[in-house]
Amino acid sequence: MGGFQNRGALLLAILVLFSSNLYASEIISFQGKALYNGTLIQSGDIEVTVYDVSTGGSPIYNETFVNSIRGGFFDVMIGNTTGKPLNMIYAKNYWIDLKIEGNDIDWEGNERKNFMSGVGNITASVLDQSNINISEFSNDAGYLTTELDTLQTVTSRGSIATANITLNGGFDQRPINPVEVGYVIDNNLGGSATTLDGANNVFVSGGYAYITSFGDEGLSVVDVSDPTNPVEVGSVRDTESGGTATTLDNAYGVFVQGDYAYAISAMDHGLSVIDVSDPTSPVEVGSLRAISSPQGGTASCLGMPFDLFVSGDYVYIASYLNYSLTIVDVSDPTSPVQVGYIVDSEQGGTATTLKFAINVFVRGDYAYVTSQDDNGLSIIDVSDPTNPVEVGYVTDSEVGGTATTLDGASDVFVSGGYAYVTSRDDDGLSVIDVSNPTNPAEVGYIDTILNSPQTIFVSGDYAYIPTDDEGLSIVDISDPTNPFEIDFISDSEVGGTATTLDGPWGVFVSGGYAYIASSDDDGLSIIDLQGFSSHAADIGSLNVGSLDVDDFFFAIRGSFSDSLGVGFGGLKVDGGLTVNNDAFIDGDLNVTGVISGNGSGLTDVPGDGVGLSFSDTDYLYDDGSTVSFNESLLNDTIDARDDDTWWALVARWLFNNGGSLDFNETLLNDTIDDRIPSETDPVYASEKDNYYNKTEVYNKSEIDSAGYLTSESDTLQDTLDRNPNASADIKLNGSFKQIPNPVHLANLSDGVGGALLSGPTELFVSGEYAYIASMIDSALEIVDVTDPSDPIHLSSLSDGVGGAVLNTINSVFVVGDYAYITSTFGNAL
């Protein structure tokens, strides 16, 4: 197997313990970065062997450091293990030989590296894969596979597997080797865009990137449907730059929701609301400015807004000069109104940590605001937007707080119970546990390695952070207590591969790509994160932070912690859809069941409201608790359309019956009575089977010959029972309830195939597996139910095995890759 290329990154630093010509036990500190073909080796073992001759001979020391490589870095102590001393004579030549994951490392063409004990350092200049003995390769592809190789070690060498791979464990795809695949720059640097001078923040939605620019004082809309060829398709500028908008001078941040982009202006001290329903022609439709704005305004706390977040009908704005969080009602986008704010105590307010508020993130009932001068994070209860209240905060040790890495706190992103905060002065990232908003606590951090980090975007187990090193850093946060950088891509100005990463600022991650606004390059860079791509996948359990679906998404059962975006194909959920926060729907919402809730989001419903084929006015209204029919308007319409056939009118005759939608039976029957023709009617002969009176049926003997008799008391079920082969379509505008008709399909008994099913008390089905709590067996039984007609024992875990506490197991619940089990006599979870 070939060696690993390591561009001078492996360093052996020698610590002299004894300086004499006699044998002495020494300890060598071995630290560095492990690369292969320029790519970080994410994990692996290092084997170190020391000889006293350049070739041949017997080793005087050998030790394998298991799992010593982590995220491309290692730090081991040679000779420090009990029973494995490194005994060397002072100032004598020795040779060291290294293996990573069992693969030899060549030292500039030599098998071993010479060094002198107790004198100076040992430096590996280049560990070059080109020095490998080609005869060692086992195949033409150039990769040697040994019995010790794992899938990870094989694929990390660059091989392309052509066989099917079945994983019994987890699958972790890391965003390493990021590559810039597309960019667009402003025309002042020779590009094609007109409004990207001083690009600073970016938001991606529906195939478009929305970018604010303080140089051009505007908003640029870029089509990114083809990431390799982004194109500016529209823009809007401030009047100061010859445009039509009133509040985009020094535009500094953007957030898109539905048909509107919300942008803030640092110099106008305000908020601009822009209609982007036509991305090629964005138009400012509303604005709100501070009293201190050069143009004048009504808002008391919008002095130099630095960041914004939109949730529901409200925009939350971090006001830098007012030391405040300001809340603006945008339920009417044409007339935004300030409805609430909270100010730092230095400005006479109640908050502790809002001096020079710089960024904001909203999750549920809480807003998370970073303070650049207070060096901290403030957590604010915004459940009542008119009266926000600070409930907790955490600050840096520089100002007497408990956090290590919050000096110069900048941006914040909240995900999975943690707030991730960048720190410009500490050159780092702080991870804060916010599961208890009243007592946030720093649980992990990374410092010194991130040069003045700017903004941050979290997706899954990774944080994406632009830095002053003219690039994008990717940080693994799978363990919040120990974040570490796994890769970095930089601009060509500093020797990197990207074209448009000089002065990176805002970042947004969507669909396997990172979109970065670069203020010095006046452009947008699109980075391919080398994501997972599959033409088809069958996944029993999927845990995602953000899921973008281009076409159709079908879920039997799904849980999404952050966001779910669905394209033109639509969203189909069989088990019900629960939304804990706000739901925003750009297109039509078709509901065949019951709509429940307070109805606050269904006021002023345009169009028919009940899916009718004509359009008169609104047929639904919000009565404060349920969505009901406007019965008066509905009846007036029926009266006005008395010339319609009664079949067409049936679809309109619905009314609200205590929370569900039912037929107006009285009106329906009256109309039927009025419209039943006489037996002499010429239509009757051919249509008689269609006419049923609530009290009688014409010529019952003839109707009976058709096989079906309908009376006043008949229900749809009665009719279907008599006509199980009905082929006509049935459309229901009300609620639909299907009564199950269970049929025994199969069973699996205790002991069959090794199944432990004595005294089962509870089960949970996830994907293709059933998880069963077997009380008498004190075991967890896992059954493969891929074929429901043939359940098969797959595996089981008994009490005591591997330390499991399953004595008298009682219940089981499965989420993601984990089963949670209660044990009655074990008194344990």
C-alpha cells in the first residue's frame, strides 16, 4: 500500500529526559496533520517503530496508537506507555518507521527517517505517495486492500466502489473537499451582475439567492437553479443609487419568507419590505424607519440595524446603536409597524446583555441575540411580541462571565438545543446549551483556529463559518462538547482554489451547496459540499436538520428538527402533519380532513374557499376558534344559482357542525323534492335511477330492479354496503373517516427462529423493523417485518448482555438510531 502525502505537516518534537551517553528512557511528542493526496485523513491508527540501523535489523521500539487520528490531526506520546519504554543512547543515530492504518509512510523515498536521539527535532518534509513501490498494489486502480481495511479506509484512499454496499451500522457523509463550482460577480469587477458591489449577506429560497450589497445599496436576485452558472435576474436599488426603494441605503441583511424579502438598511436605520413574487422585478412595497433616520421615521429602536430574523408575522431586528431587540409586525407588508422592543440597561432598559446588539436568531418563543460589547448571548422570551423579556444570558470570562469563547460575540445560529456563536476577538466558536433558556451554559468551544469568524450557518452535524482567512471553515459539531475543524476552502488571493472568497461574509447552506457573499470580490460564490447523491434510497429512519426536495416527498412518518422545503411535486403525509412553529405555504393548500386550530392564519381567504368551480367571493371565515362556512353568503349564492342542476349545488351545501363540515340535509332534501320530475317528464325515462325522494321512491319495483333502494335515513355507508362495486368518484369537502377492517396476516411466536417473545408488553415499529419489549424474557426483540406476511426474528438483546439493564422490560420507543427502554425491576432507562 502507498504512503500518505503530508505536506510537511508531520512533526516529531523530541523531549530530552536524560542527557548522557548511557541508555536513557526518552519520550517523544509526536503531533501534526495527516493528509493523503491533500485530503485530511479523518480517522485511523498510527504505528511507530524505531530502529538503530537504516535498513534491516530488529526494532528497539514498536507501538500502535489506536484511533489517534481524529479529524485529520493527531497528538501522541512515543515511549510514554507503561511497559513500552523508548531506550536510546544520547546523540546516537536512530531511524523511525511509520504506518497509518497499516500502510507504510515513505520519507522522501526512504522507508525510514533518520534522527539523532536527544538532539533537536525530527521533521518530515514530504511524505509523498509517489515513492510507493508500485509492485505492492493489488489492482490496476492503484489501491491495496488488506484484511484490516474498513470501508472508510478504502474510500478515503480515493477508490470508487462498484459493488452494492449494505450497512448494518450508521452512515456518516462528511462535507470534506469543498469545491467552488460557480460564482457571479459585479460588473465593476468585470462580471455580469449589476447589484453586488459590497455583497454582504445572502438568503436562498426557491432556486434563488437574495443578496444585499452596501456598495450598490440594493438587493440582487440571482438564479441558482444551476449552481455552476448563477445568473442575476433582477435587482432593486435605493433612490440614493438611482433606484426606486426608499430604505436600502447601505443594505446589510436579508431574510425571505413567502413572496417577500425583508432587508435592513444601516444608513437609513430601517426595514424595507420587497415583493419578490416576480424575481425578475423585485419592488419595495413597504418600509419602516427609525425616528433617527435621515429621512425621518416612527420606530423608536431601529438605530443602525445589523441583523434580522422573520418568524410568522413578525420581524425581529438587532439594533446596534439602540442596544436593543426590536419587533416589527409585518402582517400587512405594505405597512410594517413596531410593536415591541427590549433595551439594554445602559440605555435605561431591562436587558443585561444587549449592548451593541449585532445578530439575532428566533426559535419558538425565544430570540437569541448576540452582544458585541457585552461579549455574550442574551435569550429573550418573545411569546408576547409586544412585551419581550430577557430570561437568561451568558457572557465571556473577559467580563466576569463563565464562557471561554464569547469575546466579541458576532453571529448566532440555534439548532438542536444548542446556540452556536462566533467570536471575532477569540477567533473561535462557542457552543452553548440553551435547553434551559433561563440558564444557558457554554459546553464546548474551538478557539484560535478561526481567524475573526464572520457569520455562521448550521446544517446537521456541521457548522459553516466564513473567516478573515479569505475562506470557508467547516466545523464538525456532532459532539457539541468538542467541535473541531474538518476542512477549509480559501480564495486564490491566499493560495486557495476559489475565485470569489475574498472578504467572505454571509453564508447560507441549501441542498448540498454553500452560498457565500463576498464583500471584497463583490460577488456570490457557490461551494459544492460533496454531499450524498443517490437516484433512489429506502431509509427506515432519517434525521435531518434541513431537507430540500425538488419534486415529490412521501413520508409514512417523519420528524424534522429545523426546516422542510418541498418543491412542485407536493408533500403527502399519511400519518398527519404537526407543525410546532409557523407554516408558510406559497401555493395552494388542499385539505380533505378537518382543519383545527384557532384559524388565525386563515382570515381573508381569497377565492371560493371550498374548492368550487366558480369564483364569487369568500366562503370561509374565522370565528375565533374554527374555520367555518359563511352560511348566509353560501345560501345567497345557492338562491342566485337556482337554475343550476342540483348535482352541481350539492358540493356547495355544506355547513359547520361543531368542528366538522356536513351536508345541509334540509336544504338538500328540499331541493331534491322540488327538482324530482313527474313520471311524464321526458327526462325521467332515462334518468329515473338518479332521482330519490326523502320519503318515497318513484316506481319502487323498477328502482329495485337496479338493485339499490335509497331512503331518507340512508347514509353513504348504507349505499356503499348495497353497492360495493360502485365505480363513480366520490369527492368529500368535509371530514372523512375510514373504519378499519383488520385481517390477520401472520404471526411470530416465542422461540420461533430464536425469537424472545415471552410476555411481550409493548412494541414500536420503525421502517422495516418491529422493536418488542419482552417482559418475561427480560429482552428486546427485533423482528424484520419487511414482508408483513412473514415476520422474521432478526436479533435480540437480553438483560445483562453488554451491561444492558433490561430486567422485566416494560416499554420501548425508537427515535433515529436509538431505542429507549424502561426496565421495571432494573429501575432504569
